[in-house]
Amino acid sequence: MLLNVIKLLYLCKKKLQRYKMKHNYIKIITFIALVSILFLQGIWLYNTYTLMEGEFKKKFDEVFLNAVEKEAYTRVEHSARRKEFEGRKIYGVHPYGDHYENILILNDIYSELDLPISFEVVDSILEKNIKENFKQLDYSLCLVDSLDNKIAFINHGIGSNSLSYQTKIQLKNAAPEFIVVNIPSPYKIIFRQMLLLLFGSLGLAIVVIYCLFLQIKIIVRQNRIAEIRQDFTYAMIHDMKNPITSILMGVNALKGGKLDAKPKMKENYYDIISKEGEHLLSIANKILIIAQFEEDKITLFKKPIALDELIHDLTQKYQLNTAKDIQFQIALNGIETIYGDYEYIYESFNNIIDNAVKYSKEKANISITGFIKGNYTQIKFKDDGIGISAKDKKIIFEKFERASAVQKEQKISGFGLGLNYVYQVIRAHGGKIELDSVLGAYSEFTINLPNNDKATTD
């Protein structure tokens, strides 16, 4: 039977190890997937921006070209110059032809007629076109010669330090002149157009990241549960192996009849079997009680408890039943009673003292002091044992958790249920438990119990 139990636990251990390795791979794959999603979304947004930027520049170039071409036509239609063009054919110019070619041809003719460009008219038409197509857009307009000398300049709100997009049009072939326009970088306009898309992408990214975060959190929690189960398996094998072996050996010895002629030894074997059985039963009961506390299925029978008698019974138990030298310093400061369920309070105090004895050095010095704090009775248990690290203090009251120093250095067996049991009992009584400890120096557990059912924790 024992071999079957150990074999089953060994198989559980192997499964948990495979489970842990599998979920490590899942975490890596999840991280890669997250980076890939964000990378692809970034590429998509970049390509969208580039496409919209290209469309914006193309549209603005058309608006600018239209303004320059319209100005050229207005010079033909001007009343003062109309007679000069009556009956004259202008070859190569067509309203629906190549607009850039139209501008060059017209301005070459205007140059022969000494009819210069009306820079203000270009600006007026361009401003009107911009309002129709872009609503609001700052820009500057500049007329320059072939040597880039400035002939005329008009500024509509563009700053000297603005990131800008520049485009220019050649006005004529002979003695070429150029009209140049600068506008601020269109990223603001494009981002405004992409605003809904950006918010949607951001929302999607947040949802994806949050979902992946939850997935990783669940995986980490599952891994933690797997580690706890694995630690519990080790502890269970270690702690249950000896009592089960003792029980089996005792039963076999009694069953063989060899001890019938030795009544005293026979009685000792019965005692061993009984104590080991009680030990196993105590472990099982503690696990069940903790589960019931977690589900709020425990009914407490609270009443006043004589504190000095309770402490006396506990200290006597350890001074009489241990080989270790134990010294108790007790100062209850006049506190006569505490309020609670005797059975659970007794077992809670017993667990704290048991840990103090178990994890002490060659000699155990334990102080128990009592104080009244408003509606609460405060009881402190302090020892000069191995202490608990700052890291372990955060988890020491959790189920199946034990201080790393205990596991690595002291190698004392246990399930990590004792302090969780204390925490559950004190919480069910409406109190709280606190820990102050320095690794390698001391541990001090402070229990705050309400004096009656009306008291509440802070």
C-alpha cells in the first residue's frame, strides 16, 4: 500500500514538471505573439500614414498648380490686355491638357509681352483653394529667380522653425522664374484624419495586451499552483512516510504474536501506532479545517477564555514533552480573559509556539506578552530563532508556504499549514495577525483579538 502511494505521488511529480515546462513555452510564445502583433500594427499604421501623406501632398500640389494656372488665365482675360490676344492663337494651351505645360507656354508668351506674374493674385487664388480643400492651413509663398534670389514673399502664419513640406513650379523656360510654397509638415493634418483609426488601434492594442497579460497572469498562477502542489507532494511524502512505516511495522510486529509474552513492549507498540495515527489524522483535519475556514463554513463558539490558564497549559506541554531547552518569559500585564473559540485559539497559539520551538537554535527563548489596545487584546509571541526574511514575510501566511531558510538550511519537514491555520482562525474571529522578524535574529507574531463581537478590525 505504501509503495503504491509513493509511486502515485512520484507520477504526480513528473506530470507537474512536464506541466511547468509546457507553460514556460506558452509564456515565451505569448510574448513573441505580443511583440509580433504590436510590430505588425506599427507597420500598418506607418504604411497608412505614408499613404495618406502621399495623397495629401499630391492633392496640395494639384491645388497649388491650379492656383498658378488660374492666375495665368486671368492675365489673358484682363480687360486691359484682352485686345492684345484677340484673334491670336496660342498653340499648345488647352484647359484640359497638361496644366504644367500650359503654365510654361503662357508665361513664355507673357514674357515677350512684358506681362509679369501677379504674385498677389496667385496668393489669393491659392488661399481660396486651400480653404475649400483643407479648411485651414498655414503657408508661405515665394517668387525666386534661377539663382534663387527672392523677388517676392508672402507669409500666412508659418513659423521659421516649422517642419515643412516644400514644392515649387517653374513659371517659364526663358530666364526661368520659380514660385515656391512652404507649408508645415502635414503630420498634424494627417493625424487628425487618422484620429479615429489611431484610437481604434490603441484600443485594440490595449485589449490585446490586457488579454495577454491576463493569460500570462493565469499561467504564472497555474505554475505557482503547480509548484505549491509539488512542494506539498515532497512534504507529504516525507512527513507521511515515517508514520505510515511505523504503523505498518507495529502492526506486523503485533500480528506475528512475538510480543504476546512481552506486555510492556506490546503496550509501547500500541502507543506508537496510536500516536502516529493521531499525527496523520491531525494533518488531514488541519487541511480540512483550513478549507472550511476559506469557504466560511466554520461556526465559532465564542466565550471568555482564561488567558493565564491557556498559556500555562501550552507552556507546560512544551517544557514536559521536548528534549530542547525552552525558557518562557510571560507578562500578561493583568489580562485575565480573551474572547474566542477555545479549541481554535488554543491550536493557533500552539502552532506559533511549536514553530518557535522547532525553528529555534540549541536553546529556545520565547516571550509571551499581553496588552489592551482599545477594543482589542494584543498578544505577542517573540522568539530568538532563525527569523524570516523580508521576502518570505510577504507570503508566510499563505497555504503551503514556508520560509526559504527553513527549507534550505534547517531542512525541517512540514506542509506549511500552521501559520495559514493561525491566519484563518484569527481572521474568522475578526482579528488580525502581524509579523515582525529579522533573518537570523528573531521573529515576533502579534495577534489582535476583539474583546467582543462588536469590535471590528481597522
